[in-house]
Amino acid sequence: MAEFLDADAQREAKRLLKPLLVRAQVKVRSGGRPAEAFAPAAVPPPMRLHMKRSNLTGVHVYHDGTGWQADLLLKSTAPGGGSVIGTDADRPLATRDEAVEAAVDMLATVVLIESGQALFETKPVDTAGGERLTFDLEGLQIALEPDFRDSVPQSVRDILTSEVKRTLTGYLDRDFPDGVTRERFEALTPERQGSYVGLAATLLQRGVEGFRRGAD
């Protein structure tokens, strides 16, 4: 278990963190997403507030006697959450490379959650499987995860609604002077998309279901 690493294993876990985090960041910037087992949806809402790059201390990749495992080592987590997030102990991976890739996926989830990109998807909304929460951004339908409210940081929740709208208007004027389209939205950097959706999520949790420039 990662909680009981010796000094050598701790040093190796710390050494692995930087290069694997770089790989995760590249994956996110290029539009890649983690495998379902390691995606943001698999992280319990109370834990998400602790999924930050500054809260990572290392990545432990090891053989447990039957197969390979990967753990992210955290400084702190939600009460009762422990200090490790890792692969399924009952389903070890066949190779070290697979365990490393799982670690990259988990780190990509940290990046997605921290940047706000885990709150949403910009694909067309499919309501056949049940009701989805959506925000209308000048005609672009953004679907948010059902538990998105638990992932909005307190610092964002404290921003006045009028200020959120002013900020959103400024972004739209710069990025979409001729109107919002899905193609243009998806051409933005992931960080910029995350900024839009963080603002949209803030408005939606206050009962505002859409936004258009000039409308009150």
C-alpha cells in the first residue's frame, strides 16, 4: 500500500510525478480524455475539492505480487478519504506500461477537475437516457454533470451574479464577435473552455439557465 512506502519508494514516487503530470497535461490540451474507470465521474464529489496539482506528492507504480498497480499520493483528502487514489486492488494490470498509463489518466482527471473542465461536456445533448442539466450559451447547449454543484469552488460561488455576467460578456466579445458556434467553442483552448463553463455552472446553480449578451 502506498501509505506505507519506504524512503526509496517515496523518492521514486516523487520523481515520477513531474514527467507523468506533463504527459497528462499534454493529453488534456490535445483533447484526450481519461479512461472511464479513471475519469472525473468516478471521483466522489467530496474528494474533488482535493484533486489539485498542488495536493499531489507522488505517483507510485508497483507490482503487488499478482499484477501492476498505480497510486496517486495526496497531501490531504476529504475526511475519511485516505491519502491515496489508485487502481483497483482486486483487478491488477498486466504490465507496468498499463499502470503508468492509468496513472497518466488519473493525473489528467486532476487537471480536468482543477481547471473546471470536468463540470461539462459540449457534445450535443442526448435526453433519451434521462433529463440532463443544460446551460444555453447564446444557442450553444452545454450539458453539465448532475453533481456539478459539488465541484464549483467556494471562491467561484462567492462571485456576484452581476460580475459573472460582466466577465462572461467580456469573454464572448473577444472570442465570438460574430456569434457562438460549437466549432468555434471547441477550437478554444481547454483552459478557455473551462473558464466559460465554470461561469455557466455558477449561473446555473443560481437558477439562471442561459445567457445572451445584452439580455437581462
